[in-house]
Amino acid sequence: MDDLVVLRVGTKILIPFILLFALYVQFHGDYGPGGGFQAGVIFAAAYVLYALVFGIGNALRVMPAKVVYACGAVGVMIFVGTGFVTMGLGGVFLDYNVLAHEPSHGQHYGIIAVELGVLVTVFGVMVAIFYAFAGRRRLDP
Amino acid sequence: MTPGVLIATAMLLPVAGAFALLFWDKKPNVREAVTLITGAATFWHVYQLLPLVRSGLRPRLDLFEVLPGVQLAFEVEPLGMVFALVASFLWPITSLYAIGYMRGHHEENQTRFFFFFAVAIAGALGVAFSANLFTLFAFYEVLTLCTFPLVTHHQTEEAKKAGRIYLGILLTTSIGFQLLAIIWTWVLAGTVDFTDGGILAGTASAGVLSAILVLYVFGVGKAAVMPFHRWLPAAMVAPTPVSALLHAVAVVKAGVFTVLKVAVYVFGIDLLATLSATPWLAWVAATTIILGSLVAMTKDNLKARLAYSTISQLSYIVLGAMLANEWGIIGGGMHIAMHAFGKITLFFAAGAVMVAAHERNISQMHGLGRRMPITFGAFFIGALSIIGLPPAGGSWSKWFLGMGTLEAGQVGLLAVLMVSSLLGLYYLLEVPVKAFFFKPPADAHHAEGIHEAPMPMVIAMVVTATATLGLFLYPDLVFELMAMVIPGGAQ
Amino acid sequence: MSQHLPVLIVVVPLLLAPLAALVGNWKAAWIVAAAASWWAFGVSIALVRRVLAEGTISYEIGGWAAPYGIEYRIDLVSAFVAMIVATIGAVAIIYARTSVRAEVSEDRGALFYSAFILCFTGLLGISVTGDVFNIFVFLEVSSLSAYALIAMGQDRRALTAAYQYLIMGSVGATFIVIGIGLMYSMTGTLNIADLAERLPAVADNRTIPVAFTFLTVGITLKLALFPLHLWLPNAYTYAPSAVTAFIASTATKVAVYLLLRFFFTVFGAEFSFEQMQLDKVLMPLALVAIVTMSLVAIYQDNVKRLLAYSSVAQIGYMVLGISFASVLGVTAGILHLFNHALMKGALFMAMGCVMYRVGSVRLERMKGLGKKMPWTMAAFVGGGLSLIGVPFTVGFVSKWYLVQAALERGMWPVAAVVMFGSLLAVIYVWKVVEVAYFQEADPDDDIREAPLGLLIPTWALVIASFYFGIDATTTADIATRAAEVLLGVGP
Amino acid sequence: MIEFVDVALLVLLAITGVTIIRLRNLFAAVMMAGIYSLLSAALFVVMDAVDVAFTEAAVGAGISTVLMLGTLALVGHQEKKPRRPAIVPLFVVLVTGGILVYGTSQMPPFGHADNPIHQHVAPYYLEESEHDIEIPNVVTSVLSSYRGYDTMGETAVVFTAMVGVLLLLARGPLPRRVLLGGEWRTVRPGTTREELRAEAAHALDADGSDGDGSGGTTPGSPGSEDIVGEQGGKHG
């Protein structure tokens, strides 16, 4: 794909916007449609686009497979871990009220935490699956 | 020792002995000493229960609840006492015999043989002492499973096939019919305890109870009522001591014992007499008696002939139970003991001929009597007992069975008993007659070196033959015990 | 801490599953997995004890009251099923350490254990939750991981087997979620207790019977009830031994639990069995499953496949119990959940031992194993006896209740079919025993007994299957009380 | 107007569905599946389920299309002709569809305020969410807080999917980027050991077993032995 300059440049321009949009979807989830899951997918889509255009090798340099796999695992741990934190603070599992003095603030913190967990997992898993498929055969340009 | 401990010890001793002899695998003498000592000790413990039972007590041992409402429990009542005494008395004697036989026959895997032999005795005692149907069924199955390695002892193709038939029929009948009947009893009566006078009376219609009775009689495959008798001839591939003790005493008697016990303590004679299935089953038993005798006549192989004779004789006891009167029960119960002593003597003699003369077929035994007079003498006495002639014990049980048929008003059945005795006269006495009075065949050059079997076998034979005679002179003990089985007592 | 136990049984393993994937090397991952399994095992015992003492436990996750948030609602049935899953998981993980190392490549070890914990967690999650959608979520966790685990088998056919399972399982899951959706559209709630309250009011609307139908078909697919069992034999045959042992003993059990939960708690026995006439469908299917699948099992040459078909037949027993819709019948079903888990776990583990040493579980490769791997084959015989239903094994206990339930309803032909199934079990178990004990091994093979790492867990299950057969009062009591909870009778 | 959009979208969905079934070219089928997802996303928007539509668009039309293309790269583009017409599946599908139509025919009309789903539980969310959680998007408060535990389960499902895919597809240890002779190369850690094991695997393959799992377990993955993106460094 060395000669597909338009594609490469276009991708380079697009990716930051996609990432930004993902972040918007993540943090605007409280107000409009969206949340960790969608954001994670969009994040992953940006990354996959990069890998498709610039080659898996470069994608691996950006984020080694190990890190991606770890993302998938860590996200779940963040989510479940939030539940343990609420238990440690005297509430029941995933009772965000105890996370702050004001219950509704607690809810906010809790939601941010678990949405982060979802984001990390979904991103990690999507990219990991893509790596796994791509890894079966050379997808490099 | 308290009665409970006695019961437990009596059953645990053979098991303990079995494991003990595994230790002395490499030392046959020690191993066999262990077997004999355990056997004697077991009998001694069982014997100590006798005075208690005779005084009217029912020694009891409750272990624990297996299922809610169903206990693993033991209770020694007179009928069980008879069976336990017979089995435990004959075990050390058979062990003595087996020592001579296994060595004389150069059998392999002798440790395994003695191990399962001992466990089988424990199973038989468990059946004898069981206080409820569940316990009885459990030990019945233990007995089936631990005799399987004995039947297939030689591990040949033939043994494998026999083992399949053995296990197939015994498990099919017990799981397919007997267990069904037991659970049905439990559903109807809410208990499976053996109780004087029965537990089933008034719980269901006569039709249902008849069906249950049929399930019991055919479900006890060990009683070898036709058409579920094929396992018994198949089991004859086992070494002769197995045939002698297990397939003439412990296993088959566990079967007929179960039938008697069910008749007396589950149905109760009174209920039994009213069921339409009872006379029908009596005739099934009668048919088995005649057919068994007829088939026995056609067999040239001595062990096969004895096996069919056993099938025939077992149905005497089933018949006794199905007569549903006191004489039938007493006669049936006594026949457990009488037939045991008689038949074991016959098997001992058959095994002795195999070890000493390597002959299995009756047609080859001409003239052997002169070389082995004790063996064939013992055979003669055993045969008398099976036929029911004085001076052997069998005459008593047959007498009471005959009285039972008359009391039941079944003259036809009396005729069956007579005919069967006549047939027995032929197929059993043929052997000693040929052995003593026929000339050895001209080509029997091997006959020169033949003499009596090894000493332990001869001793065992003499003991059982003497006991057979003794039971004619002193049948009181067995009679007395059996009379206690009948509610209100006999006479 | 202790008030959080209901949720901790699930979330601790769920936290550990990604950790196992993170640690990377298989040894560390195994330790994590073992910690998860044993933790859940301990908690499950505590939960059963607490439910027995205090009654149903409710835990409102997130602090939201019941129909609004997700509730964990643990009654005796949930606790009992969770205990079964946790017990088998705890034993299987020990077994896996040796077995998986031999069958799955080392670099996949960590992911393998992660998937193992996920499957385990999913099954636990299903059994303790009180919310139908939550059931679906955890069903997905357990199913997805199960597909992957099954695909890890050495044989290439494991992949197709897993694929087949994936397709059938996904159809099942879709049906379940359609059923849940339809119920939601009619009631607006997903909470089981709330659903049970609101469903009767709308039960006449077509939607509810259709929802019921979808749920039933979906669950029976997961359950592998005949004729929707096609995925099961391959999956069990080609999966790694530890996976087969675990999944065979737990996954279908949890599906049976779902059946119980939906039929009795959500829809109620009256709707399920009177309005929908469920018994008219389930009972024939169960009976056909018992007979045909046992027959098919007889003709298998691969012992794992043989056991798999036997599992389909055994599922028939459980469903049969449920189809009586009586306390006794449901008790039998619940008891058999536990009992079958023990015996099938033991049997598949024994086959894993054979796989470990011989590399195949085909019959012709198992000649003479009785001598070469005595402990392994003895374990197989022990499990096999239980499958047959010999007294003093758990299989007997199940059969006792099942036949009782049939006779209580007056359905003696059904009872006869149950017994017939046992007899077929005799044949297929004995087929293996004969090959292992009566055929001579290839003298060139240097097959040794399996390592202790495999034998100890195998024997733990064998001993348990005897222990709970000898003293069945505890399990029978729990099962009876659980059945009473489901049917809404008794205390 | 809304009805028209509904009908149009549904008809388009049906056409797309049938087309996917008829197509033998998998590449085209994957594209059509993407279209199908977009259409259903549009349908969800019409039904006011914006969050669901969003997810469907991102996952169904986006990522899963890429993954399916990844699969096609391994297995080829053409579907084999089925040996016999799939009568049984057709029957099952028809019966299922029939039952669904039957079952939903008495369902409360879509979007009606008197429906059970608008009477129970949901009103609580709508009324109390603002006060309980103080965020305007009720969907988020249901997903993350009221039913946060389900979302946790879903996260676990996603993670499970990764574990499953990696178990099936990942060969050996994870690939790594290393600088070799001034060039970036993607290699596996411990390559020498790997080579040894490859020999062992070869020996085992003779027995029909999968060896250490590094052999191509997926049918039709020729030449999959070579390492990921060997020349990828060129662009770095």
C-alpha cells in the first residue's frame, strides 16, 4: 500500500478525530447515547483502521499484543474491583453510594469507574480478536 | 459380648480375614491357616447367637439410616439363624476342602479366590441377618458381585461367557423385578422392615399384591425358579469348592431364604394364602422341580447334573413358601439345611473325583467306587438326603413339605414331590451304583494310580456326610427354630 | 463479610479469571484457578448451611431494591446446585493440574485456566441469581468459555464438536432470550419472584405460553434432552479429559436447575403442568432418552462417547423425575443432579487417567488395564456400579426415589422402564470391565498406573459416590426440602 | 410517515437477509451483513432506542465486518454449495417464525402507554433516576447502576470471547516487536525452543494429534506458520 498515499494521509487525519469521538462517547454517556461499550468499540475501530492501513507490524509497535490482551483482562478487574471497593467501604457489591459522602456523587464516581472498565475491556478484546485473526496470516501491505 | 456386637463381629470376621490373607499372599500355609481360623471363629460367633434366638429373643443391630426411614439394620430371627448356622458351619469345612482342592488342582490366583470366598460368606451372613428388605437387597447384591470373580476364576473364554450369564440373570432379576417390588412395598406399606405377620396386608388390592408377589419370586433370581435358572449351570465353570459352598449353599440358599422371608415377614402366611398368584406360583415351582429333575437325568457331566438337581431342589423350598401354610414353611426352612448338607457332600465328592481321577463325566466313573470308597460312600449318603430317604436328613423336610401340600389341599403337588423323588432316585443313585458295581472300561489304564483325594478333602466330605446322617437322627433343632417362625408356633 | 457471601461466591472467581489470564504462565494460572474453585467450594458449603438454618437468602446488588436492581436470591435449590458445581469444580481443578498439562499445550495453559474459571463462574452465577436476564448473561459466560474449552481437545474433531455445540448452544441461548423478552413485554419485570407474582394475571395471553415454549426448548437444548442432544456426545468425547469431567458433571446439571426454576418458580407448577401439559411432552421424551440412549451407549467403542450417551440417558432420569411434578419426583430429579455429578465425574476422570497413560480411550486400547492400572479401573468399576444403581452407591439412592415417585403415581410401566435403563447400564459398564479385566494386555506396552495427581481427585469422587450412597439421609433431606420449596408445599 | 419508514426499513431488512442467504460469494455476504446492521441500527433509531442503535452501528457494521473480513482472508471467498437443500433447518426456521408471530400477535401494541413494561419497574427508573443518580441519561443509569451487575456480566462475556478466540487462534506465546539488524521484526519470544517444539509437533502430527497446538488447527490456513508481519517494519 506504499502508493496509496491518499488512503494513508486520509487515515492519519481521521484517526485523531475518531479517538476524540470515542472519548466524547465515553464521557458524554451520562447525557446522551453512548457509554463504555460503544466508546471501546470506536476506539478499537480507530486502532484497527490504523493496523489495516499501516500494517500489523506497526500496530504492534504502538501496542504490543501483550498489552492489548492485558487490557481485556484489566477492564474486567476494574469493573469487579469497583464492586469490591464498595464492599470494602461498607456497602453491598456495586453499591456506588458509599464511594463518596454524597450518594449521588458516589453514583457518578462508580459509573465512571465501571464505564472505564467496560471501555478498557471492549477495546482490548476487539483489538485482541483482530490481532488473533490477523496473526494467522500476513495482513501487512 | 452383647448380641449387637456378636452380629457385627460375625459379619466382619470374614471380611477382616479376607483382608488379612491378602497380607500373606506369598505364604500359602499361613494364608490358609488364616482362612480356617476365621471360619471357625465366625461359626463360633454365629453359634453364640443360637441360645438367644432359641429363648425367643431377636438380637438386633441398628447401624444407621441410609435413606430417610430406611435403615441398615440387622435382626436375627429363627429362619435367619438356620441359614446363618448352615452357611457359617459349612464355610470352614469347605475351606478345608478347598485347600486340598486348590492345591491338588494347581489352581492359579488362589489368594484372590480365598479373598472373594470370604467376602461372599460375609455377604451371605448379611442376607441372613438382615432386618429389612433394603439391607437384604444390599447384601444380596454384594453376594452377586463378589461371587462374580469366583465364577470367572479361570478367566477363559468359557468362564467369561458364564460370568456374563451369571451376572446378567442375577442382576436383571434383582434390579428389574426385586428392587421394583421392594420399592413398591415401601410405597404401599411405608416400611420395609420384616415384621411378624407381614406388612402388606390391607395396603392394596389383591391384584396389585399378587403382582408384587410375582415380582418377588421371579426377582429373586438366586432361587433359580425357571425360567431364570440358567445362571446356575453356567456358574459350574467355577472351581468345585465354589460350586459346593456358594452354588449349593450360600448363594442359592440366600435366594430361597429371601423367598421364605418375604412370604413370612412381608406378606404373612395369611395374606399369602388369599392371593390368586400363590397357587399359580406354586405350580411354577412344581414345574421347575420336574423339569429340573428331567434335565438332570440327561446330563452326563456330574457337576451339571448336580446343578440341575439343585435347581429342582430349590423349587421345593419355593413351593413350600407358596403353600402358604405352616407345614410348607417349616418344610421349606428345614430343606434349606437338609439340602445344604446333602448337596455339599455331593459336590465335595464330585470335586474329589475330579482331583483324584480327573473325571467329570458319569459315564467315565465306572468302577471308581472301589478305588475311592469313601468318596462314593459320601456321595451315596448325600444322594439319599436329596432324594428324601432315611437315614438322611432330607427325609424330614420332604415329609413336612408333603404334609404342607395335603394341608393346602393340593394333591397334585404331592404327586409332583413323589415323582421328583423317583427321578432323583434314578439320576443321583446312578452315580454310586455305576461306581461300585460296574466294571471299569477296558481302556481305563489310568485307573491303576487312582486313590482317594487329598486328606483335607476326605475329612470335609466325611464331616458333611456324617452331619447329613446326624440331621436325620436329630432334626429337632432345625424344626424347633422353624416352628418359631410360624406366628403362634406350630403343633 | 459473611453477609456478602451470596455475591462473593461469584465475584471472587470473576475477579480471578482475568488475573489467571494476566499472570501468563500456566503454573501461576493454575494456582489462581485453584484458589477460585476452592473459595467457591467453601462459600457454597457455607451458603447451604445458612439456607438450611435461616431459609432463603436475598442479596440486593448495588443496593437497589428487588425488582429495580438485580437480586441474588438463594433458596435451597440454588444453594444445592451451586454446591454441586463448586464441589466438582474444586475436585476437577486438582485433576486438571496433571491432566491439562498432558493434553493442552503449555503456552495456552493460562488462558485455559482463565476460561475454566469463567465457565465455573458462569455456572455458579446462573444458580444463585434471582433475575432472569442475569441468568442469560451468566449463561453466555459459561457457554462461551465451554465452547473454547471443548475445542482444546487433542483430537482435531474437538473443533467440529465445539462448533456444533456453539451452534446448538447459541440457538438455545437465543430461544431463552426470546422467552425472557416475551415475559418482560407482558410483565415489565425481570425479577424471578416478581415475575412469579405477575405472570398468573397475564397467563391467558398467547404471549406467555409462547414464552414458556421458547424457554423450554432453549433450556432443553442446553440440557441435551433427547432429541436435542446431538451436540453432547461429540463435545464430551473430544474435549480434554478435565473439561469433560467438569462440564459433564455441571453444565447439564445447571440446565436442569434452570428447568426447575422456570417450571416451578417462575411459571408455577400449575401453569407448567396443568395448563401447558408439560408432563405429556417431557415424560415420553425422558423415557425414550433413557432407553434409546442407553442402547446407543452399548454400541460405542470409544468409552468417553459411551459415557456421553449414558449421560444423555441419565439426563432422561432427571427430567423424568421433574415430569412427575410431585415432591417425590422432583426430589428424585434434584438428588440425581448431585448423584450423577459425582459418578459421571468419577467415570470421566478415570477415563482421563487412561487417556493420560494410554493416549486413547478406545475399547481395543484398554485391554488388560485392570492389571496395569488397577486403581484407575477400580475407580471405573466403582463409578460404573453407581451408574447401574447397586445398593450403597448414589445411583441406587436416585433410583429408589425415582421408582418410588413413579409408583406413587401408579405408573408402574414407567418404573419398569427406569429399571430397564439400569439393566442396559449393566451391559455397557460391563463391556468395559470385561475388556479391562478379561483381555490380555499387549505385553510390549509399558503402561503404568496413572499419577497420584489424577488418582486422588478421581477417588475423591468415587469415595463420595459411595459415601452418599451409604448415608443418603443428608442429601435426601436437602433434596426433599428443596423440592418442597419449589412446589410450594411444606414448611 | 413513521409507519412508512418502518415498513420501508423492514422490507429492506428482509431483502438484505434473503440476499445474504442466497449469496455464495462470502465477501459480498459480509458487506451485505454490514448493510443489514446499518439498517437495523436505523430501525432502532426510529424506535427511539438510540443507545442500541449506536451499539449496533459500531459493533455490527463496524468491528464485526472487519473481523469477518479477517476470517475471509483465511478461508477464501467462496462458499461451498450445500450438498442437499436444508429442509430441516428451513422447517425449524418456519416453525419458530410461525410461533413467534403467533405469540406476539396478542402482545400489547408497541409504544402504548398502558403496556405492562411502562407500568412496572420502568416508571421507577424514569422518576427516581434523576434523584438517585443525578444523571440525565436513564439508559446509562440503568445499565451502569441499577443493573450494573448485568453490565459486569456482559463485560465478562466480552472478555470470555477474547479468551476463547485466543485459545483457538493464538499460536504459541504472544508475538513481539524486536529490532534486528536495524530492522524491526516481529518474532515470538524463545524462538529456539519453539523450533524444537515444532519438530516434536511434527512427530506427533503423524499420530493425528495436534501436537503443541501450533499446527494449523483451522482448516484451510495454508502457510500460516510464518510469523506475523515480518516486513511490517518497512513502514516504521
